[in-house]
Amino acid sequence: MIKLEPRGERSRLMSWLSPILAALLTMLTGLVLFTLLGVDPWQALTTILYKPIADTYGLAELAVKATPILLCAIGLSVVFKAQIWNIGAEGQLLMGGLFGSYMALQFLDNDSGYVLPMVLLAGVAGGLFWAGIAAILKVQFNTNEILTTIMMNYIALNILLWAVHGPLKDPEGFNFPESAMFSQSAILPVLIDDTRVHFGLALALLAVVAIWVLMSRSFVGFQIRVLGLDRSAARLSGFREKRLIYFALLLSGGLAGLAGVGEVAGPIGQLIPSISPGYGYAAIIVAFLGRLHPLGIVLATLLMALLYMGGEMAQIELGLPLALTSLFQGLLLFYLLACDVLIGFRLRLTTSKPATAPAAAVATDTAVIEARG
Amino acid sequence: MDIDLITNILYAMVRTGTPLLIVALGELICEKSGVLNLGQEGMMLMGAVVGFIVTLSTGSLTLGFLAAILAGILMSLIFGVITMELSANQVATGLALTIFGTGLSAFIGTNYVGKPITGLEPIDIPVLTDLPIIGRMLFGQDLLVYLSLALFGGVYWFINHSRPGLILKAVGENPHSANAIGLPVFKVRYLAILFGGAMAGLAGSYLSLAYTPLWMENMSAGRGWIALALVVFASWKAERVLLGAWLFGLASILHLVFQGMGFSVSPNLLATLPYLATIAVLVILSSNQNSRLVAPISLGKPFYAKT
């Protein structure tokens, strides 16, 4: 039988191979699934992974889809490093979209240059506001941030629905739950002609570089990493834990807010009920898959954006349900968590079952704790 | 408010609280063993869709409920294998379970959205059901509501008065000591996880076979998460889970109360109430330093002493 044996230290190689292995296993599962569904697996695979980006237009759309995911995920990489589980990127994104839309709707007949910065700032403020509440709840009241941020996702969605059915609804929109189209001055400029790639992508890439520098070169980044590795060590070193929690949560919230306003003031151009097909949740998977590292996150973002496009393509061309995307997202995360066992353990084939010995158990125990950090 | 309205509100409160009660009882047992499974939402959705599909194709509600329980168990088994055999992080695995369950349920349920079935009907006991105020609440519910009460009684007795319940608590408080005196930590935790899955599956199918009854993507609408908060609210005590579930049931149907009182508030804003209530409850309980002492001590921590 196969036995897991502690490595004694974390394997850096496996930590990077694990996401690749997980992606391959997900693909393999997909092939089996398609065969069972009676779809030609090879055709399905190319439809999902290749066809969406077979031409330049497709590649541009990939960048459009990647923009909000990247912004959310790069922010999450900072909070997750601090071992703070912000599951609320989705809600923070929606609030960013809502605040940004509110601002854009104040300037419907204004083509001044300050409109767009105001709209973007409002979006960031929306994300900051929503993450700020979660931060206060965590720091001042000690509430579990997983549950509060999840609850706030549902609240944000309902507030957005209320706004788009009520105060922000276009009075001339035949009662559709949509806001008026924003004026051109509130729309992010297109970066590449004849595509929908907008300025938000530049901001997202800027954020990636900035956070790379922050986390690997700055003292704040160092403090956040220490906080995540060992709370008491951080406290003993005199790091201000509360401030760091506020900083990390607000940073990720602000970036998610920017992602939200980037959607309404980018490819969408108005406030609608569904501004995100779960980008904030996808970003969680991306952050894990990318090992909380900027470069890894960029690659994982591209894969996730491709999955979104592939899901749509599979729906159009093969008649498969759109939920294929979220199914694969879940599978990917499962396989990743399962493969991550190989970071701390190696597989060993054993011929007989070893006898149970308490001493060995204790030894294994400590080895495992060290191995898994 | 007139008597009819109060009667209806109490009836709807229990009915709405029932899925929360069932899923929270499962999570309570799971957490008592020291395992935090954040995948309740995903397991509920799988229970909802599988129960619905089976009932629609066989015409049998019983088979639907049983299939939903099985679906929940299978989902929790994935969680068990990844967290116990591969000692993965319980928080991340639970999240993965929810994301996976949301996706898989939407995937297999695509062709069943909006299809009609005859759901579980409330029972009607002559005289008793017609009693004012409490008649419908206590005597006019469907069978699953009574089953949920029986489950509550069972879980209460199990935790507080049975020997296996003692073992469960020992494993959750200190798995190493439990292991040292020869208690099967892994087996206990597996059983607790599977029970949690079964309950989440059943709770999900209550939504799709009795409460609504139809299948919709994401129809559990955060109830799995609210149940997690409920267990915190209940300080890991079964009797308070019942109270909490019904209170949250009430928070979810406050729009009925508001309408009855003649207020007109946006339904979207009213829909935020159960989530706001959850946050409020978490704030009140978490800022009290003593409340955290009642959580099972090893909650969320993996157990490795396996040879």
C-alpha cells in the first residue's frame, strides 16, 4: 500500500508543482466527465481551453476577464499571508461597483477630466468601506472574519439589487433593473484599439508590482508575513497587530472595490444586477493556486479567466451548462488541497502495515507540525 | 396585528427555522468532535438538487430525502478524506467543498430549474391545527418539521446523556488524550463528519422538496453559513441551537411581519436581515471573552497521531 512519510521540511519544488498537478488532474476529471456526458472529450477540451483564445480578440477578452480577478486575488494574497481569511472580496467588489456607479450617475452630462478619477476613487472607497466594517468587527469585537465577510457578501448583493431596482434605476429605462449608461467621461479608456481591454488592466498590473515590492521588500510586508507565521512572535517583536490587520484587510478591500468599479466603468458601462459572476470567490482559488505569490497569481488568474471563457464557449458550442466553470473551480481547489499534502510528505510504497507504536506516533506528530509549518 | 397574522408568523418561523435547525445540529456534532466543516452550504445545495431530481424522476418524496442524505454523506466524505487522510487545512477544504457543491449542484440541476413537483404537504389534525396562535405552529407542520424535533431530541440526549456522546466530546476537547486512552479518534471524527453531511443533505432537500418546493441555483442562500454562526450563537449547546434556529427563522420572515404591520420596505433590504442578525449575534458573543472558552478546544486543529 501507499504510505505518507513526512519529509522533515517543506518541499519548495512540490509547492510549485502541486498547482500544476492539480490543474492536470482537473483536466483529466474533465475528460472523464465529458466522456460520460457523451461529448467528444478532445473537442470539449479544445473548446474550453483553446478556442476562446484562438484569435487576438479572444486574447484581448481574456485580459478583460482577468482584470477584476487579478485585482481581487492580489489583494487577497496580502490578507491570506497574514492568515486572515477575507472571503468577502465578492461583496467588496460589489460595493466598489455600487459606489462607483453612484458617483458616475452624478456626472451624466459632464465630460470633465476629473469625472473618471472621482468614479474610481468612489469605487475604491466602496471596497474600503465594506472591508473596513469587517476589520472593525474582527479587531474590536473579535468576530470570526470568515463568517462576517460571507454574510457581508450576501448583504452587499442585496443592497446592490435594491439600488438597481430602486434609487439608481434609469428613469427612462422602461423599468428594467439597470442604471442609465454612464457618460463617456466616466468610462475607463480602452488600452488597445478594437478590443475591450481597458485601463483597469494597467492598474491591476501596477497593483501586482506594488504588492510584490510591498511584500518582499518592505518592513510592512515583513511584518504581515511574520503575523501570518506566528501571532505571538509578531506581538513579542512589538508589531502592532491590530494596525496590520486593518492595513491588510483595507488593502484587499480597496483593490476588490477597484475591481468592481472597473467592471461597471469598463466593459459594462452601467450598473446592472449581475456585475460579477463570482470573481471575488474565484479570486480565493486563484490566490491559493498562485501560492500567494504575485507571479503565481498572474498565471492562476489567466487560467481562471480562461475557465470563465471556456465555460461560456462550452455552453454555446456544446450545450453544456454554464455551471461547468464553477464545477471546475471547485475541483481545482480540491485537487490543490489534496496535492499540497506532497509539500510536507512523500509517498512511499510499503509492503506491510507497520505496527502501532505511541512513540513513533509522537515523533511523526512533531515532524508533521514542523513540515507543514 | 390580528390573531391570524400571529398564527401565520409563528407557523412560518418554525418552518423557516427547520432547515437551519437540521443543518446546525449536524454541524454541532461535527464541531463537538473537533472538526470545523465550512462546507455546509455546498452540501446543502447538493442535497437540495439530488433530492429534487430523485423525487421528480421517481415520484417518491421518501426516496428524494434519502438520496439527499446520501448526497450529503458523499460530499462530507470528500471533506473527511482530504482533511483526515491528507491532513489538509479544514478551513480551506470546507471552502472548497462549498465552491464545489455550488458548482456541481448548478451543473447537474441545470435542466431541472423551475420544474414543478408536489412537495411535502403540511399535516392537518382536526381541532388541534385550528387552535388559535399555536395551532398551526405546533400541529400543522409537515412531517420533516417533526422529524427535525426528534433529531433535536436525539442529538440533545446523545451529547448530554450518552456514553458515545462523552467519547465524542473527549475527542473534540483533546484528541491526543483520547487517543492515548485508546479512543478511536479518526473513526469518531469520520462519523461526526458524515453525520454533518447527512444532516446538511437532508436540510437542503427540505428546501427543495418541502419549503419552496422547486430547484433553483444557489437556493440555500447562505443558510449553511448561517448555521455555522448558529452553532457559535448556541455556545455548542443543543438546546440553544433549537432556540437560535427558530429566532433566525423569525428574522428571515420579518417581511411578513412588516407587511402585516403595514410598512412597505424594499424586499431586497429586508432580505439582508438574517445576515445582519448573524453578524449582530457574532459580535455580541465574540466580544464576550468567556464565550470562546466553550468551543471544543481542538476545533479546527488537525489530528496527526496516526501510524
